[in-house]
Amino acid sequence: MIKFVYQNKPEGTGHAVLQCKKYLKGTHFLMLLADDLIVKKNCSKEMISLHRKTKGSVIATRKVERRTVSRWGILGFKNKTKNSFLINEVIEKPKLSEAPSNYAIIGRYILPRKILSVLKMQGRGKGGEIHITDAIKTLVKKDEKFYGNIFKGKYIDCGTLDGFIKSGLTISKYL
Ligand code: G1P
């Protein structure tokens, strides 16, 4: 069963989540950004197993080229292993000089339901939008546990015009 909610204006990822409030049950929920495709390995499954192991929130991540950091949400971290780390900093689209690493947020998140009350109180951030990244930052500062899941699948970025055009060709090879 798919239920749709609407944003009449582009007001950001956090605003979108607020529109879903009445459908979110339980302590955590999975959020997927539709313009980030991950194929070959099921990223959500990997994230659910990290969530079950740690009981914390989880964000999909991978290294991006340093010169592109200002296009992504960027993570700072500690306790890194091969496939995951504990997040201690989150910045939406930082300048290269402000980026804590070059591990980017890719659009898969397991978030705590309590993020809704943070979003409700939150002002507008970059570009006048209500960003989920800013609410995550607030929770990380309050010592809420967030883990980066360095996923194994193949990432296809459809968030740029070039990426969107190339993604059709890449996907056709997997069908
Ligand atoms: C969104 C998020 C950003 C994330 C990116 C992944 O940005 O705000 O933190 O790194 O998706 O694609 P957008 O691409 O919508 O500008």
C-alpha cells in the first residue's frame, strides 16, 4: 500500500518528512531519496542489520571526490571500521574548507521518530529549505547515536542533469 503526501512548494527534505507524520509508527523509520539509486546490493537491508546491531540511527554513505563536497551532506566520524563508523558531525553542502571529511550522505536514512519534534522547531537552512540534515545535526550534538553505513552496492546519482541522463543507460544494463 503506497500513500502519497504532497509538498506544494520545494521546501526541503525535512518539510517532506513532516508531511508524513501521521503515517510514521514505531521508534524508527526508513527514508529513501528517489533520485539516489543503489543497485546490485540491497542497501536498505544492510542498513536495517546495522540498526538491529547498534539500536542507533543509520545513514548510507560513501567517499566522494573532495572537489564535490559542497554538493552533498558531509559526515564527520570516529571509530571507523571497514563498513561503518559513528557519526560525530554533519554539515549540509559545506565549502571544501569546512568539510569534516569526504564521506557524503547518500539518500538512505534510518531515522528516529523523535526527529519530527526537532523538525517542527527548526528554522530554514541553506536555500531557505527545512533540511533533514540540520535536524540530524541537532540530534548528533545531543549525543543521539547515528552510524554511517559504507554501502557495497553501485551508486547511480540522478540528482544532476548529467547523472539523470546517464542513469537510464546504466539501469537498462541491469534489467
Ligand atoms: C540531498 C541531501 C544531501 C545528500 C544528497 C544525496 O541533497 O540534502 O545531504 O547528500 O541529497 O543525493 P539534494 O541532492 O536533494 O540537493
